[in-house]
Amino acid sequence: MKILQITYSLASGGAERFVVDLCNELAKNKDNEVYLLVIRDLSVPKDRHYLPDLSKDVKCINIGTKKGICAKSIIGIYKTIKEIKPDIVHTHCDAILLYIPAVLYNRTKYVHTIHNVAEKAISFKWLRRFEKWLFKKCVQPITISNKCQQSYIDFYKQDNAVLIANGRAKLSVTTDADLIKKEINEYKSGQEIPVFIHVARYGEQKNQKLLFDTFKKLHDNGKDFILLVLGSFYESSPYMHLNKTGYIKILGTKNNIADFLACSDYFVLSSLYEGLPLAMLEAMSMGCIPISTPAGGVVDVIKDGVNGLLCPTFDTDDYYRTIEKVFEKDFSISKETVINDYQENYTMEVCANKYFNVYEQLCRNK
């Protein structure tokens, strides 16, 4: 099967990480010919973050625009589809970019993954009418969680999306793992001190104010811990001074996240909304116990008290009480339970097989 995946960039985001994993997994089947079309300019360092992780078996094409939705990107996508003549075109950006090719070139089948709740996944709300028509007539929509599925129904007033939960390839530690372990041990005041880790860019969606306020309160109430924070844009946030506290370490963007996860006990999220965060699946693959607000697809993954802790609301007191459970003597969630759940449900192999089944079904219905 000839498959063309399309994404805006290969920046350090969840959807970008997902599309690279999906391409690599699909390319393992030698009967597949896999292409990845990247819209934004890959000569820009921030837009090529995951390029080194792309398999040599995936053919990468770059349109090289400075923006996402523009005439150059729309024309470039259409020309690429006409030239390659793929069986499947699968987008991970705005579905409106498929409007012209879906109408003018119907020899292929089109798939679009909505990587968030529907109302947050569209760049401009006025495009909803056009995307609704695409999803009804030309493009098979995919949602990634029950919350996202319901948001699609509510937003587009139709129920034709296929639900496929995100997957993530298991992480591996690097040659720097021992150095990172030593670094983190130096932060700790004792070997039994729990290590929490938050991996996310700084932004309104991720709701870091709740995160930092809660951990400050825990510290003020005598709890000993280390909170590691990895991600971009914190330098422009009002929280960089927390590095001076000793119990919070804001470390910026890292390419070796597995080394930090391997030294951490708990993965914490404070998001207001999510699709199904890959960072959480990465953490679970390394045995980090997830703790989160009830944001989007998180509620499909975390079984409270079994494989993690799920805050019942977005309330500050509830979030504090949820994290405080970690310090109770009878707390008993094991890393093995978390890893087993990941292996059974959230590997990229499981996810890619479900996508491939959708591709085959669409091709049979040509």
C-alpha cells in the first residue's frame, strides 16, 4: 500500500511525535511505501526536532512554507498527491488542506486524525462548515478518545468518526542515562524521596499554575519531593524563579526524555483539555505512575487507584488531595501494573494496526 502522511512540522509536539512513530511502524511492513509530507520549512531548527527519529524507510518531502494554511501549502499538497498517487492520504493538521485534492483528485482515499477535542483542533471556527462537508463526503475522520469522539459529534453534528486511541513506541534510555541519574540524585535530600515529572510545553492548555501552586503547597506542608519540569517556553513564563527553591527543577526541552523518566516515580499533568497525551503514554512505557486532571482522553487511560491517580475535578483542593495520596503509607500502585497496561493497549504497534485496518477498509470500498 502506498501511504502519504501529512503534518505541519516535526516540532517538539505530541501530534508531530505521533506521526513520526506511525510512519516508522507502517514502514516496517515491506509491502508498504510510506511518505511523510512536512509543510513547514525543515531548515528551521524548531520545525525539525523529530526529523532524526524518522526511519530511513520513510520518504520525507518538504514543502518549506513559513506558515501552515497558505496557498503554497495547499498547492504543494495537491501537486504531491497527483505526483505520488497514494492509496491513502492521512493528515495530522487542519483537514481544510485536503479540500482541493479531495474534490479534484478522488482516486485516493483520505483520512484525518483529530488530535484534540474537536473545537480546539480547528485553527479557525469559520472553517467548521467546510470541514463538516469534508468529513461527511470525502475524508474519514479519526478521533483518539471517548471525550474527543463526543466533542466531534457535538461540534460537527454528525457521528461518523472512527475512534483509535493513540499509541507510542516504547522509549529507550541513552548513553547519558547514568549521568542523568547522578544529576537527579544530587537534587534529592534522600534516596526515598519521590520524583515527580511534568513533560509539556508551557501554555494555557497545560494549566501549569495549578501544578506549581499545588507542589508549593505540598512543600509548605512538609512533604519532601523533587518535581522535574521538561518542555519549551518556560523561559517566558513567571515560574523560572522556582528553580531556586531546590524542590522544583525547570530543565527546558530535552531529546533524552527517557533518561529522566527512568529516574522518576510519578508523571503529573494539570491540563484543562487534552486529546490523549503522548507524554503520558511515554511515561507509562517507562513505569511512571500517571497522575492527572480529568482532561480529555486521560480519563480513558487512567483507572483511578489501579494504574494511576485521576483527579475527579479541576479544582485546586481536589488536585492537591489527589497528589497527596502518594505520601500515604498504604499507597500501593506498582510500576509493573502501569507497564503492562501500556504494553496491552498503547504501543504504536497496536495503534498502527488499527489505522492500517481502516486504510484497507477504505481501499476495498473504492
